[in-house]
Amino acid sequence: MKKDFRVVVLISGRGSNLKSLLERAENYSIVGVVSNKPEAPGLEYARSAAIPALALSRKDYGSLADFKQALFEKVASLSPDLVCLAGFMLIVDAPQVERFSGKIINIHPSLLPKFPGLDTHERAIAAKEKEHGCSVHVVSAEVDAGPLIAQAKCEVFPSDTPESLASRVLGFEHRLYPWVVNQVAVGNIALSPTSVLVREEGNNAAQEQGFLIV
Ligand code: GRF
């Protein structure tokens, strides 16, 4: 398949989701990686895979708004069809959400709308949840609240620690995120800023994988 669907990935750290997006790219190409942290380990991984990877430093910009604007200028210069946040720890403001309207997605380690924000695994254990998991959603101006695309669930065991649960969920993240991007790239999932349309092929494929289309 010709992989002319252009994906740009934004990261702030480790980059394990970036790695899985790269390894499982069947219908898309990752054309660039952009980071707000020059020391993000994921950048090295991207470079070793010959993907253009660049980072900007907060200290080079007067205001946070200018910094975010500059980061997203870099993203725009790569002409993405889809922008994937993968452990990107800056809030995307309304101007950027509008600029890439319906074309920015995020992976979050909880079954949204449960546990938006940080420390999701600790909070799931504290709330005695029986199930936990991860969600891929369209990014809106409200944090972790845009339209849901798909989720993967796992069990929470009585013996779980936040670390053991995080590691189980991460395994699901690594399958779910590339799956969603591949489905978007072939048109089985169509995104808009306010809604997600999943065609029958997408629903069938989700069922085969055990993913939930919400
Ligand atoms: C993942 O758990 C992701 O869901 C969250 O941040 C973490 C990033 O991990 N948004 P990595 O950098 O992809 O390894």
C-alpha cells in the first residue's frame, strides 16, 4: 500500500507509543516528530529510524503561548494529515485545536470520561475499579474531553500496584493507537472536531481486535 497519509507525532518523553506507531505503520508514514523537550528519549529513537525529529526549548520563548505557537508552526511545516499526541505533556490551546481542526488525536491511559488528567492508574486503583484501560480521542480545547474514537479495556487485579497496572495498560496502548491511525488513514474512521464516524469495516476490525468503539 502507498503510505502517503502523513502523520506527525508530538512527544515529551520516553516515546514508547511513538515506537509502536512506527513499528505498526501499515497505511501511513510518520513524516516527523516534534517535542517540547530537547532531552526527550523518544527523539533519539525517531532519529535512529531516520525520521526527522526536532525539539524547541521553552527558555527560547517569552511566553508559553508563543512557545506553543512555534511548536505548532513546526508541525504545520510538515503538512500532516493527522497529528498524534503521544505522551505530549503540554495542553493544546484553542488556536492550535482550530488550526488542525479534527486532525489532532491523543492517547490517554484511562477509560475516558473516567480519570482525565494525571495519575490515572493510582486513581483507578483507589476508586476500586474492576476495569481500566486506554482511550484514543479527538483533541478539543478541553483537556482529555474530545470525542472518543476507541478504547481498550483490561482487568484490574486486587494485587495491582500503579506500576503493574500502568504496564498492562501500556501494552494495550501500543496496540490501540497504531490501530486507530491505520483505520483513519484508510478512511474506516472519519474524524471531525465534534464527532467520529466509524464505517462498518472499522467496526468489524475493532471487534476482531477486541477494541471498543464508543
Ligand atoms: C502514555 O501512557 C500515554 O497514554 C500518556 O503518556 C504516556 C506516554 O508514554 N499520554 P510514552 O512516552 O509513549 O512511552
